[in-house]
Amino acid sequence: MGTHSIRLTINGKQYVEEVESRILLSDFIRENCGLTGTHVGCEHGVCGACTVIVNGTAVRSCLMFAVQTDGVDIQTVEGLSHDGELTPLQQNFKECHGLQCGFCTPGILMSAQDYLAKNPVPSTKELKEMLSGHLCRCTGYDGILKAIQKTVDENKQLTFTEGS
């Protein structure tokens, strides 16, 4: 079993590490980097709990090897807030009760962040389709959907106000 040197950026911080060929990106993020917000659920890419943003695209980190990330930029849930201030999306999850146990929350936040960056005014149907890639055993998705929809509505209001 060989090791490989990788250089990548996670949440703006540069990492240079020696990793075994077989270590998953999710395990690397948690164990090597100490960023435990990325959760590992099914280890098959089904539950979505391990979702991170790699070079601007939401991916399941349990389906990638760390060696595949040499030279890439990764954002984890720890990289969403700045100086301890929650993003509007995070704040809306809090206000709309979009989380209970919180296990699925980091992955859903990362998928929603990526999705809204690419589609800032999605329909409810589109949001439900995006959420279909995530398993939540606690909330019934109602609060999650309300939180994301509130973020969309606030973004529309900001766009309308700035455009006036």
C-alpha cells in the first residue's frame, strides 16, 4: 500500500499531507484535518451526510479518495460561516427548525449552498428534487424546505431591492 503527497485547500487553509491510496476524502477531512462537521453515514453516497463542495460542486466525500483531491479547493460546513456569524441559510435552518439531531444537516447545508449558488430562484419542486439526495430521519423535511425557501425569498428581496 503506497502513500501519496497531496496539496489542497480546505476552507481557505492549505494542507500538505501524505495519505494512503485507500483513504476516503471524508475520513481525511475528519481524521487528518480535524474537521468533524462532515459526517459519515452510509459510506455509499446515498445519505448525503458527507457532502462537501469540491472546486465549486457539491460531492459526496465518501465516494472520493483523498488522493483525487490533489490541487483542489474544498469547502466544508465549517467554512460556511465567517467570524462566527451564521450565513442566512444557516440562520434560517435555526429559525425554521430545519434540524433536530443535526446528523444530516451539514450535508444538506452544503448541497443547498451549492444549489442556490447555481439556481438562486428554484421552485419548490426543484428544491424537493435537490433534497431527494439526502436522508433525514428526524424532521420530515418540512423545516428544511421552509428554511431553504426562506433563504430563496430573502435573496429575491435583496435582488429586488438592489435592482430598484
